[in-house]
Amino acid sequence: MRFGISVPPFTDTETVLDWVQRAEEAGWDGVFVWDHVQWDGRVAPLDPWVVLGAMATRTERVLLGTMVTPLSRRRPHSVAKQLVTLDHLSGGRAVLAVGLGEPPDLDFADLGEEADPRARASMLDESLDVIDALLRGPVSHHGRHYDVEADFRPRPVQRPRPPIWVAGVVPNRRPLARARRWDGVVPIGATADCTPEELSAYLASDGRPGRDGWDVVVHWGEGVPAQEYADAGATWLVRSTWPAVNGWERHLSEAISAGSR
């Protein structure tokens, strides 16, 4: 089992960078950054890829990545370039977690982006294929949403590419089916953190067993022993906080300092 912190970068840059440094010192295995433009219309989100680049220069060990990037409002070739750059800055510690994204108004429709979830799911699937191909070698892709002719360099430090995790709201099975194609799944509870029982049922819902190296990255419910999640199939437990609650920065800071074990 590995342990991570999921950071809403909705505060000043120095606070965010202090969090990642202290997380590494406290023994956490990964630090992941939310990817939003507006979120609730009140907070002030920082760009996750710029923040991750700075995090890479302040750390030596922790895995770094988004949690999660909605690919339908980002061009796949741009994400591929950002991901490979982060992989080089960090010495091979990058990961990409993706999903449909929320909220559909503030982060999509209000910005002129596609808001329909079925269309965004189609864009997500095609984007993943394009990103995977771009990180491996020459690409000639002509699909429903994207046309790409490219041979991107440099190649990533991690071969054939950094891990790709796919998020989905439990108990929806389509995101799980998508995640089976890639390197891991990030199950998200519909109204609260997944319990071990919900996680176990979700992973069994498609009748397919996990495989070696396939990660199950779940948010860690307060007061639930890590072993119960491990028994349910989790390989990562992630702490976070809800940034609309007063005192959320202090709460996250305390969780980071407390360590993972």
C-alpha cells in the first residue's frame, strides 16, 4: 500500500509548495493536484501543470500528477507535452489521472467547452489513445475529435510512458471499463469517500480481476483502517479535504504533518 495527498491548489503558490515539501518529509508517497479553472466561482485555482513543475524542483521522491485532468477541455498534444516535461523535471515521477471533470457549467459550458457528458467521454477515450501514442513514438491519428501528425521528443523518462489512472464515480461501470485499458482506477464516492465495502463491490462489478501493476487509488475515509482498504483491493490511499469548508487549508496542513502511517 502507498499513500498520497490530493491538493486543491486554491491558495497561494508558496503554501502549495510548502505542502509538497512537508508531505515528502512526512513520508507520503505521492502528491496530486486538482485540475480546475473556476470550480465553484469563489476559490482561485492555480494551473496544475505549472504548480506540478515547481513541485518537481522542490522534491526528490514523491510521485507527482493531476487528480484528475478532464481531457475534453485540454488538447491531447498539449497534455502529452506537459506530462513528458513533468516526467523529465521530476526524474521519472510523473503520473496522469484523468476523468470527465466537474462542474459542467463553470469549468466547461461557461468557457465555451463541451458540457455534454457523453461527448466528453468520447473525447476522453480518443485523447487517451492520442496521448499514449505521442509518448511512444511517431503518430498519425485521424479520429472523430482529433487529427494529429507528430513525432514528439523528448520521450518520457518512464517507459513506455508515465502511468495513466482513470477516475470514475462509483457505482458507474463505464469508467471502470475505461480504467481496465490503462494503468489504474480512481474510484470516487458519489456523496462521500468510498467505504471498503463499496470499493470491493465496485471492483467486482464487471467480473474482471485486477492485474499486477494495476493501481486502485481511493480516497481514505476518516477513521477507517488502511488494512480494510487493502483487503478490498486498494493499492493507494489518498487524503484530501473539501476546499469550500472554512479552515480547509489548516485541515490539509495537519493531515500532511500527521504522516501516512
